[in-house]
Amino acid sequence: MLYRLLFIIAIMTPCLVQAEIRFGLGLETSFPTQASLGVSMRSTSGVIVFAGLGILPSTYSQAIGSFTASSSGNGGYQNLVEDALEKNWLLHLKSQYHFSSKKRWFIGTSLIYLESQGSSSLTNTLAVATGRDYTILQNLLNLANKEDKITLDGEMFIGEVYGGYRVPLGGHLHLFASFGFSFVLQVDTDMTTELPNFDASSFGSSLLNDSESDLEAVVLEYGLAPSISLGLQYWF
């Protein structure tokens, strides 16, 4: 997916080199996908490219969990998605084109690469969400005096298409707002326990792989949501 975005940026390069370029800083949030701070490049031809680092705030992960649970009809995914996104960071890349006479209106696309880590209750959360039987694993954890927890590591690519409007607040500062749709392009999860021998066994790896597939399938199928963005850009 990253190659696709780089391809889009490459197509826009002739527009950038043929026009005056300004650089700036941007602070923005897009609910429910990201909050990021980064650098922007803008040309008089109406093209803006942005690259930033950010996070997925907890209120946003709650919204994603709620949307996934309601869309799939399985309320158990609410807590599982929230737990999986407990700790995270993201890379946000986007490009947009301003097409009106004063270049106020714009359309654009963005790509978010998200890495996350969290832990979740095996019986109270994972079993409720997937409907799978974790009795053997639960007994092994109890015998080893380990917590009823499973670790979740994830990687996700989120795409977005949007349109919006910007308002100059002076010579350098611009406020913008947009509305669009975000969708999950790819998701990878890795579940592990505090029992490495169990994880490496044929039964254990099969159980965990099936659980990972359950979560990935639900996120891919129902990971589509409207998004609302607000931001500030300062141009030098």
C-alpha cells in the first residue's frame, strides 16, 4: 500500500516542480483514525503533500471498537479491539489537490500505517469475541501461576478519501476541515501468551492462528467508517 501512495506522489511531482513551493507544519486530527503532527509541502498549482507522526487516541479506539461490534453484531469485539489498540503509534501520509479558483476547496487521499500493542483477558474478552474454547490454555496458565492475559501485537494500513475546505486565518496560518470515508486496507495481528512452549506447540499455534484470523477478518470486513477531520497548517 505504501508503494501505491508513493506512486501517487510521483505522479504529482511534475505539478510541484513547475510551481512555487512553500513548506509548513501541520497539526490535525481525523476522527476516528488519527491525530498527527508533521510537515507539509504546498505548490501554487494546488497540490499539498503531508507526512506526519501521531497516535490513535483512546477515545478513537473506543469508537472503532464500538463501530466494529455494532457492524458485526458481536458486542464482544468492543473490548477486544480497544485492548488491541491500547498502545500505538502511526505514520500518516497524505496528498490533496485544491481545485477552486481561490484554491479553498480540495479533495485528497491519505494512508495511515499503524502499529499497536495491548493485552486482553483470555476468558472475559477473547473467548466472548471469538466463541472459541480456551479451557486448555486457561488451565495451563493457572497451573503456571500466570495471568489470564493474551498479548496482541498488530499492524494496520488504513486508507481514506475525503473532500474539504480551508480558511486562511492570515498570511501564514490556515484552518481546514474535511469529511470522508476511512477503510482498513490490511491488518496483521500476532497473539502470544506467557507460555512459549504452548505457543510453539501444534495445538497452541493453531488455536492462536485461528483467533488471529477471526479478529483480522472482522476488522477487514467492518473496518469502514465515515471520518471528520480538523487541522491547522502554518506556512513559512
